[in-house]
Amino acid sequence: MADERTFVIVGASLAGAKAAETLRAEGFTGKIVLIGEETERPYERPPLSKAHLQGKEGAREKAFVHEPGWYSEHDVDLRLATRVTHLDPPAHTVTLDGVDELHYDKLLLTTGSRVRTLPVPGADLAGVRYLRTLDESDALLAHLRTAANVVIIGAGWIGLETAAAARHHGASVTVVEQADLPLQRVLGDEVGRIYADLHRAQGVDFRFGTSVASFTGADGRLSAVELSDGTSLPADLAVVGIGIQPNTELAVDGGLAVDNGIVVDPGLRTSADDVYAAGDVVNLDHPLLGRRIRVEHWANALNGGKAAGRALLGEDVVYDRVPYFFSDQYDLGMEYSGYAPPGEYDRVVFRGDPAGQDGFIAFWVKDGRVLAGMNANVWDVTDPIQALIRAGYQGRAIDLDRLADPAVPLADLLA
Ligand SMILES: Cc1cc2nc3c(=O)[nH]c(=O)nc-3n(C[C@H](O)[C@H](O)[C@H](O)COP(=O)(O)OP(=O)(O)OC[C@H]3O[C@@H](n4cnc5c(N)ncnc54)[C@H](O)[C@@H]3O)c2cc1C
């Protein structure tokens, strides 16, 4: 018998596209409607601040999740440039662009996140830019090809990767950051310092412990960034990378539980019947970490989207992946697994020399338990690192001298 059900996915990006792909791969033959307000078909965002922003040939095309024909070939009704404006869970309907009502049997919200904006005078001057979408990356790339003085606000992942791209294009680069070090909120001081050194060695100037008071310019164009400490930095391009916020408005409109993201259980179920959520927008009750967490990274969109596809089909999903992300800056590539923000670890153990040429692994440890690990220019170690983190979160302490010793295979540490 034909499956008459309609599954609607709101948010046509990585998580949504992977959910649609999983539904078809698992044999779902009902209707799939994938709705997104952007004009491009689903794409992955990491190249937007890396290969594409550096102008590497072919990087733009490689960013797309599927070939253009994939959606029709798999009978996925992809509706781009369409915003879902209303959600009515009791009626099982969503409203498109304020007009058309669409019934769903199951609904997946993958509405992701958007940039936080900087509300200071002059923020609307031409030359003040943000980076979230492919269009913004295209425009930023064009600007980087000609910019002389680039000021980046925020020394997080987006800010630092953009700084690396700007140096690649030969601009003079200053990074402004409120904290004392880059990436401090995620990595802490020990590894934050490594990133500061990396960028300084590439000619980047940091201004820590200060923020932007205003942008100034002439004829509507940016010419300087004024800092709260009184410094004026000449700039023909400013890139603001001060974090993101989850797109929860639709969930709020539908009366779903929302608290720093859409609240979901380990099965990716929201508080409304037949409504699931995945990706950046989700605040997950994480079974391994034993806390609620919102993960704003690529792997969570990829794997969460796939898991949500299975959940829509009625599978009993337990989404407990170790949080994971990666970053590439200059010739330093890294992968980070786990969760150990400052205040939650008592020491960082290095395996290998962070100042050396051969790469290293950093482990964030508490009471001998590994809570997070970052391999930098060391590859194919994610599985054993994540095994250590799983064991650590389950309460297992290990020998830290052996952890620091590159001669001891990682897999032996749990033996
Ligand atoms: C420049 C950049 C570089 C990155 N680099 C890395 C990296 O190196 N490593 C890493 O791990 N992560 C990286 N990330 C993060 C990663 O890209 C995100 O975690 C991922 O995109 C989240 O995917 P998502 O599908 O959950 O949401 P999103 O990608 O945010 O997509 C959500 C989509 O839903 C749409 N939408 C929202 N509301 C509605 C509505 N009401 N109606 C219709 N459509 C709607 C939005 O327009 C958007 O297209 C990067 C992000 C950026 C911006």
C-alpha cells in the first residue's frame, strides 16, 4: 500500500538535507517537503570561511550537499526562497510565507542559527560585513581581493578563519577581542595561546580586552573602527564574528518548549507530538554529558539530521554522539571532540610538542578523566580520543603520564 504520509522539514541546510536523504535511504515512500528561505539548495558552511573564502577553485561547487538533480530524482519537494511563518502543532500544519497552509504527519525543524549583530553606531556602513551564508561568503571574498586594512571583531572560529583568509589575500589584519586570548571561552588559556601565537606568526595584530565603540566612514563607506579604549583602526573592511543565535521563532510561535534552542529529548523529540528538531537549533538533553547542550557545529548537523530522519520513521533514536568540530587555519588543521570549557577542567595534558613541527594532541582533564581532546596536525585519532572521552564522562580516570607519552598507543590507555 502506498505511504500517504507527508513529512515536512523546515530549514534546507545540512541537517535538513541529511534528514531527507536518510528518509529515502531508509525506504520512506511518502511525501517529503524540504523548505528553506535561502535561494541556494542546501550547502555546507565550513568552506565559506576556508577554501571558498581563500578563492580556491571549485570550492563553491563542492560546498553543496547534493547535486542539483538529486532532489527531483529522489522525489524530494525542495522549496527554496520560502519562509515558514507559522506552526500549529494541534492542527499539524505549517504556513508558508504567511499564505499557504501545508499539512504534515511528521515535522522536523532544522532552522539552524543566524549571526549575532553588533548594535553600535555606523554598523550599517558599507564595508561592515557578517559571514553566515554563501551569498555573504561570495561578497566577502570579492571584498577581500581588494581590501587593504581588514579589522575582524571577535576571535572565535569564524573570526580567526576569516583572519587567515584575509592574510592569504595579503591584507593587513587586526583582530579585536573582548577576552584576553582567542577562543578562550571554548579552549581556555593553554590552547588559546597557541592560536594567538599562530596568528601573530602570520602577521595578525590582536587587540584584546577591548571592544568596538563605533564604525566611522565617509559617503556611507567604512573608513575606521573606533575601539572602546579610544584606539582608531583604519579599515576598509570589517568582519563581525561575535557568535550566533538559534532560529527559534517558529518553535516559539508553535508553543514548543524553547530555552537557548528548541528543547529536545535524546530521541530528538520536541515538546509537541510529531515534531522533531535537529542541528544548530537544538538544545539536547545529552545522555553522555548528562546536561543540556546546544552544539553549533557541522558534525552535529550531519549526524543529527540523519538521526532525525530515523526518528521521523519511528525508530527509537538515542542521540548521544560526542560533540565534534574541526577548524583549518593556515597550515594548522585540528579536530576537537568532547566538552570541557574553562572552569570544568583542572589541567591540559599535551601529547607531543605544541611548538614543534609534528603536531600534537591536547587533552582537557578533570580528576584524571579525559573530558575533551584536540588533535592538531595529527590525523586518524578521533575514534580513540572519543573512546577516552566516553570513558571519562562515564567516570573512568586514566594514567596521565601515559596519556602524555606519544609512545603509548591511545587505544592502550583504556586497556
Ligand atoms: C562560515 C562558517 C564556517 C563554519 N565552519 C565550521 C567548521 O569548520 N567546523 C564545524 O564543525 N562547523 C562549522 N560551522 C558551523 C556549521 O556550519 C553549522 O553548525 C551548520 O551549518 C548547522 O547546520 P543546520 O542545518 O543545523 O543549520 P543552518 O546551517 O543554520 O541552516 C538552517 C537553515 O534554515 C533556514 N531557516 C531558518 N528558519 C526558517 C524558516 N522559518 N523557514 C524556512 N527556512 C528557515 C535558514 O535560512 C538556513 O538556511 C561553520 C559555520 C559558518 C557560518
